[in-house]
Amino acid sequence: MIFFLYGPDSFRRRQKLNELKERFMSTVDALGQSLIVLDGSQTTPQILQEKISSGSLFTKKRMVVIENIFLNKNEAVFTSLLNICNKNASANDNAIVFSEAEIVVSKLKAEAKKLNNLLKKQPFVQEFALLSGNNLLAFAQKEIQKQKGSIATQALSLLCHRVGNDLWRLNNEIAKLTACAGEKIIDQALVEEMVKSEADDNIFALTDALGAKNIKLALQLLEEQFAAGLSAEYILVMFQRQFKIMLEIKVAQNQGTTNETQIASKLKLHPFVVKKTASQSNKFSLEELNQYWDELLNLDFRNKQGRADIKSELYALIAGLV
């Protein structure tokens, strides 16, 4: 039996993976001796064969979790996995669970593409795309209910606007809010007090400096983000989010949709986001936004391949593209 969990939303993907592990341990192996987790980026055909084929003294069934296999550079690994998966696809003895972030199919080599195609044809496949709009609101509402809390509609909207689709942070903010509110309803005032959006504001200021062609200020603002303790990976994600939104708004405007409310509805974005970002996107041409977006995607891909120093390349991107 093969499970394939993939997509950029690592929070919900991790939730599902933990659910599968807990189910296996509760029904098959309470001690977890037949539960194996492998770093797919570093594994070898020999390790895969040994871990998947070797049995336990206490149970015939095994669960093998393989994470980030498509970051592996050894083509033989994918050849081996193709054989293993074909043998185990309909078997009940083993549960093989693949967990993967975004997969850029065009960057995969031949055997890796075959494995990706095979995995997506399995009965147990689930994609975890980043949440937005009503889906994000529904997720936040559900998590608040899980933590025995309740929230006003406007407060929920503000919370999702300030945090965005970083569900790890959203979960932490919800824990703080529910603990502080106790049995009371979480209102807008509490969200405004406890949930800060400095990162959004700082990234907005940074991209605004880029739009004004002010390299010196943009580099200074970037340095301040690093000094404040933000990781290069987080800043890259925020850059991607901001430029994606600006690009989507620019495309919508070029297609004749200029009303902000209509743009928000069309793109499934919060009106606050559109209102704040629409004027900023006007400082860039469509070509400039596409150029930034391509550079950010390329940097993200090379980072996942272990071939990029994000911090240095963010400085270079700002200095070179403006």
C-alpha cells in the first residue's frame, strides 16, 4: 500500500503524516518498532531495500516513511523505488508513505519523473496546496474550535489577513488567542493587540523600495530583517507571496478588471490585501514583475536542491534586478 502526500503546505501535510503514523501504531504496532522514517534526499538503493524488505520480530506489517525523495541526486534510487513500488502497490504487508514539498516536474530526470507519475496514480494521493480566501478562513475556524475557542467574523478575517497562509504561525497565534480569551469570544481588538504583522509591513516596505528603484533603501531594509532574526527562508517565502500577489493583480488589471472588489473576488484574496497591494503593483511593469517572480522561483528551487545561499542571493537579486 502506497501513500503520496505532496504540496507546499507543510503544516497540513505533517498533520496527515502524523495521522497515518498514529493509525499504524494504534492498529498494528504500538511500540513503533516497525515504523521507519527515512530522509529521502540522502538515502541509497541499499538502504531502501533493507528497510522496506526487512521484517520485525513482532509484526509482519511495516510502515516506511520516505521524506523529500525528489531531492535525491542519485538516479539509481528512483530506479530502485520504481521496482519496490510496483511490488508493494497492491500488497497489504507494507505501507510506504512518501511526503514531498512542491515538485517541479520539468526539473526531474527521467527515472524521477516515472516515479512521480507512478505515485500520482496510486489510490491514496493527497495534495496540500497553500490555503487562501474562504479555505484559509475555514481552516482557521476549525483550528480555533479544536482548541475550544470561538472567534468573531471580523476578528477571524483580520487574523488570516495578518498571518496569511503560514499555518505553522497561524496555529501558534490561535493557541495564544484562545488561551488569552478563555471562555470569551476572540474579538477584533484582541487580534489587533496580540497578532502583529511587522513582517508583512516590512516586506511591503522592502518591495515598495524596489518599485521606487531605491536600491540603497531596499538593501538596508533587507539587512534590518536579517538583524531582527528573520531567516532567509522566511524572507524568501514572504518575497514570493508579495510578488505573486502583485503579479496576479497586474495581470487582472491588464485584462480589464480594475475594481479592487472585483479583483479580490476574482483572485480569492482578502480586500485588505488587494487594497494595500494594488497601488504598489502599479510601480512595476508586467515584465518586471515576471522577472522578479522567475528569479524567486529559481532561487527557491536551487535552495531545495542545496545549491543556493539564499541570504547572499537575495542581496544579489535586489542589487541586480532593479
